[in-house]
Amino acid sequence: GDASPLVAGDIWYNSSAKKIRGVKLVGAWASGGAMNNATDSGGSLGTQTAAMRFGGRPPSASGVDTTETYDGSSWTETNDMVSTDKYQNEGAGTTTAGMSIGGRDANNAFLDEVEHYDGTNWTEGADLNSARSNHGACGTSTAALCFGGLPGNQDINELWNGTSWTEVGDLNTGRKVAMGFGTSTAALYCQGITPGNDSGLTITEQWDGSSWSEVGDSNIPRAYHGGFG
């Protein structure tokens, strides 16, 4: 078995128990360097020492194109996105090969736009088949998933192969503002909101590369939350 030490805050999916598990060792949060631009509802990706934040909604505007990268201690503003100012977009990939997927523009219109980041610059890529925001996304710049979201509490799931997007097996329960993470062949979409369930759901669905299956529910209903794995 894996002898790696457990770290407080680790989260994983236990395939035998069919439940999301977390390490509850005593730990502490520490403040890191503040971002240069205060926003909410932007896209993000990366790790604790190499992360990105792009797009989002500042207090004075609906959607921005700014990008910031994090090196483990501080944030640096880098080259802006090249298409529409946006918010409620999602991210996939790494700080040297990343993606911004979907979102809304300054007029609150849903976007099918996708942009790719090479570590320095953004370029426009092939669009989604279904414009959306408040969705889930995960994977890499050559193999990614985009699923759920608005409008209409979508159940639509799209697969990126490095060249184009293709609709593949849909979610069992269409929903928005849920937590998505994983890879294009092994992903989770957890909790969220459907009409009449504004306090959040406990539903968890697992993607195996071809279809979604409902697995063990979470203990606490949630929405508008974050997660990784």
C-alpha cells in the first residue's frame, strides 16, 4: 500500500466505501499573500505553490479579464485574457498549460468561450457546444471535462480531447454551483442546487470515463463551495 503520510486537509474518494473521505488531523490555516485584484466568481486552477486566478467579478464591474499567478507566497498579475471580460468561469489544467471554460459576460449572457494559457499568454480555443456558467470542470489542457451549470440546471457533459469538445454521457441530476474535480476519466461532481433545493444537495456523482453514477452522498448538503482531488 501507499505509505505516504496523511496530511491535514487531504481529501479523496474511497471507492470501496463509495464516500468522500478527509483527514481530520489537527492542523492550522495560515494567511498567504493577498491578491492584487479583489474578485469573486472567477476561474482558478493549480496547486498550493503554483496556482492561477482569472476572470471574476469585482465590486465595481461585472466581469474582468485579469489574471494572477501564485508562487506559494505571493500573487503576480500576468497577461490578461484575450476574449470577453467574464465571471463564473471555470478552470482546468496547470499554470503552464491551463484553460478558462465558459462563464458569463458583463451583460450576464452565458458564454461558450474557452481560452488556453501557455504560461505567458492566453489564446482563444474551440468553443463549448453548450454555453454555461456555475458549472464544473476538471482535467488537463489536452483532456478535460465540463459538466452541469446554468442555464436550466444543465446535465450536459462535454469532453475536450485537445482539439474539440464532444458531448458525452450526461449527469443523472442536472444542477448548478456544485463542486467538480478529478480527471477526464475519473471525476466527481458533488452537491449543488436544483430548483426547490436552495439550501444545497448531498448528491455525489462519479464519472468513470464513459458515464456518471450516483455514489455515496455527503453528510452535509452544500453549494457554492470549493474542493479538489
